[in-house]
Amino acid sequence: MSDKPKILGVTGGAVALSALALAFGACCVAPWAVGLLGVGGALLLARLAGLQSPVVVVTLLLVGVGFWYAYRARSGSKREPCPAEDRKGLRIAVWIGALIVICVDIASYLPRLASFW
């Protein structure tokens, strides 16, 4: 059984949650949020902004699970040889996803940090 759907699913979920964390972080300080989301949408994201840190933690955990799936040793019977699955492309996808997640997670905290300057 291939781990490709698991690896791509976990990495894609991490990237999507990072985008959500970015929206939580930008809603409170970016004036375009009200124009783009409307007053109701901006207020909803402002209420959910307290969930930004847990969402970032979950994204990092998902990236860790993606790395675990991509780099773990395949378990199988020693008597039954199975064709070796090339995971190079999946490992590259996990690394690209991890870079995206880290960049977006850092960007989600930049509006708060900019308010201190």
C-alpha cells in the first residue's frame, strides 16, 4: 500500500491550516480585512484570533507527521519481497510544504510584531 495519499494529505492540510493562521493574524491589524471580508467576516476572524497559536502548533505537528510518513522505514515481511517504492518526489513535496508552512506561520505573526514597532 502506498503512503502517497497520506503524505500529500498531511502536507496539504498543514499548508491549509497555515493559511487559516495567517487569516487569524491579519484580520485584526490589516485594514483590507474589513473591505475584503466585510464587517461580519472581520469580526468573526477577530473572535477566532485567539486560536492562532494552537492552529500554528497543529500545522507544525502535521508537518512532523508528513516527515514521519516520508522517511520511515517500510515494514513488511522479509520473505515476500515487494518492489521498492521511490519516495524522492514525496520527500521533495514534504520539504516544499514545510517551507511554505514555516513562511506562512511566521507571516501570520508579523502583523502583531509590527504593532510593537
